Amino acid sequence: MKLGINNLYKKLDISINNFMKMTIKKYLFIENEIYKLISFLLICVFWGSNIYAQRCGTHQHFISLQSKNPKLYESIIKYQTKLNQITSRKEIDVIQAEELIYKIPIVVHIMHNNRFGNIGGKENSNITDEQIFSQIEVLNEDFRRKPNTKGFNNNPVGADVMIEFCLANQTPDGKPSNGINRVYYGEAPYDFLNINEEIRMKSMSYWPSNQYLNIWVINIKDGTLGITQYPNESGLEGIDVFNTDEKTDGAVVHYTAFGRIGEVERFSEYGHSTTHEIGHWLGLIHIWGDEFCGTDYVSDTPTQSQSSIGLSERCPSTFSNCNGRTTQDMNNNYMDYSPDICMNIFTIEQKKRMRTALVNSPRRANLIKNNKSCNQNVAVENNFFKNLEWRFNQDELLINNFEAFGEMNLEIYNIMGVRLASVGLPHDASSFSLPINRNDNKYFVIKLEKSNQRWIKKVILD
């Protein structure tokens, strides 16, 4: 009897153990599901916070403008399409040669809410000069694809855009400047969808947008990191004009996403948000085209189903299935919504679009033609060329009525940026001949350079 009871106890003990194990397994399963749910909810919360802040409000801002001007969307689509055709043409009027680097002067308007004017410190939108300087460094690293920086990549379609930036060293009226304006704004976070607020804020500190790239640094509502105004009319045949206000032209960047030191926040701590916004300023749109499997009008970026917002800082590979094809996303492209640490590429075709927009959009073109703030005066239609005569005699270029300006260097490029000739001119030259194999080309760019001055002229030679 005792043995039977012992056996019963053993069976009961086994049953209890099995029950406990099953209960524990169920508990662990439930706990795991709860953990997943909590993790999901936390991600949703972070998504709405600055950690997963909306990287860019440019498209939203454009849609807001479109609601007030229904023809705007149609005109920009025509602009983007035509721009794509232009960048594909052989006779593209964009100099791709490495020797021709466009330099863009920037004025940074710090629109702060520190009533005492204190500079720097936690949660102070009146950021330091050093933080501002660090952003200019990042722009030059990113747009020049500089080795040994976070702007470098070894992707075969990665491009050195050959655009550089500097803080303006003089005001519009010629007075010395460090390119930084500090203005007490003192209002609630900036609402970029409120057109009246946009006009009010930007009018408090503005330099002519056909001479400078204006960047307003401010605390933006809802954690949006940046908003930019696209280039206005391109001046190209066949493109409908769409007018945007010159006095609001430029980029707005959240003060916690400007630069790479000081008051910068996680996911935007390397300054690439501003690189993203300047990409817009130069005519690029988001890599996924702001719609499911949309187009960015660039042939060497893959079709992407959506933005990469929420991507891990480990920068994993992600994929899209568009039009029946699965392709790897280019989530390291500056025009995506990836964390800053993942971004490091503009492509060759993006480069072409930006440089095309830069020389064809009137305000952008005027800015680079009359840049007096980046240590070099570059003027495309300078009076220096006024009386010069250019003509071909078979395979020889003849230049007459050359005014003596001292010793200079003459370089000639075809419209694809290939340098055809480079020669030093004597200080007393009045005419000059130069052998050139023109290969049926008729579009050329002449560059003359002396010390810290450079003159460039586009010529058509029949």
C-alpha cells in the first residue's frame, strides 16, 4: 500500500512538474509577446519623438504651397522631367571637369529664443559659432566626397559633386561679415506650414537669395529637422515657370540637427540633415519620390518603395519590391531618411541634376556668377570678355582683341567638362591662337585665371 502511494506521489510530482513547465513555457511565450508589444509601442513613441523625427518637411511645405497654387505641382513635374532630359543630353551646359568647382556663400541666421542672448548650452537654440563652423565643414566633406571623412564612399556611382561652401565674408552692402546673424525670435517652435509665420520669421533676417544661400537655424515644431525651397524657374526652353518668393528662398534647419558638435541629437548628430536640405535647394527630391515606388528623376538610384525612416543605426541592407523587381535600397543616400551615421553618398546623376539646376535656375546661377564671398570672384559674363573675338580656323582657335591683364592661364573645355587645352598667356598678349581638335563640337567653355580671380565664359563657335 505504501509503495502504491509512493508511486502515486511520483506520478503526481511528475504531473505537477510537467504542468509547471508548460505553465512556465506559456508564461515565457506570453512574456515574449508582451515584450514584442511593448517594443513596438516604444518604437511608435520614439517615432513621434526627436529620435525618429521627420527628417524633412520640404515635401509637406511644397504640398501646402500647392494647395494655394494648384498649378505649382504640374509645373514642378514638368520642370523635373525637362531637367532629366537636359542632364541626359550630350550638349548639357554643365561643366563636370574637376577643375571647375562652384563655390556657394552661406549666411546663417540663428533665430533663437534666448532673451538674454546667451550663446551655447543645453537646449539653447542660440548655438555656438563652433557648431556652425562644423556644419560648413560637413557640407564640404559631403559634397566633395572627401576621403577619411564620413562624406566618403567607395560606391562606383558615388560622386564628388564639385560644389563647395563658405560662410559669407561680406554683407550685401560690402561690409565685413562672419556670415552669421543672431536674431531673437522669441516665439513658440516654428510652424513651417503657416505661410504667414514663414514670411514673418524669414523677413527678420534675410540677405538677397540671388547672392547668398540663406539658412535659418531655429527650433522647428514637431521635431521636423529641415525644410527647403526648391529652385525657381530654370530658364530652360520648354519649362513652365513656377515662381517662388525670393525672400523665403533658402533652407530652414532645426538647431539640434545643424553641425556635428554642441546641441545636436541622436540620429542627426553628423550634420547630414543640412546636406539633405541643400540637396533640395539644388533641385533633388527624395530618393523614393515621396510616394510608393515613386521616382526621383535620377537614373542611377534604385526605385525605392518608401523612406528609410526608423532604420537602425547599424545601417542594415533593406530591399524594395517595385514593378515586380526586388532591388536593394540606397539607404545611405543623403536624400533618404536614414540616420545620419548611415548617409554618405550623392550619385553621379544626382550630381548632374544639382549642377544643372545651379547654372540654370536664375537665382542660383546669379549667385555663383557674382560670388564675392568665397575668396574668389567667379563671373561668367564678366566685362573682361566684352571685346574678345573667338573663332575657329579649321582646328585652330583664334582669339583677338585680348586686353593685356598680365600673365594668365587659359583653359578650354568642351560641354562635357573635358579639358581640351591649357596654356599660359604672356602678359602682353593681344591675340592668340591655339590648336584644338574640336571633333564637331560647337559648345565650349573658356576659363581665364589670374591669382585669386577667375573668369568663365560659355561660347558657341560654328
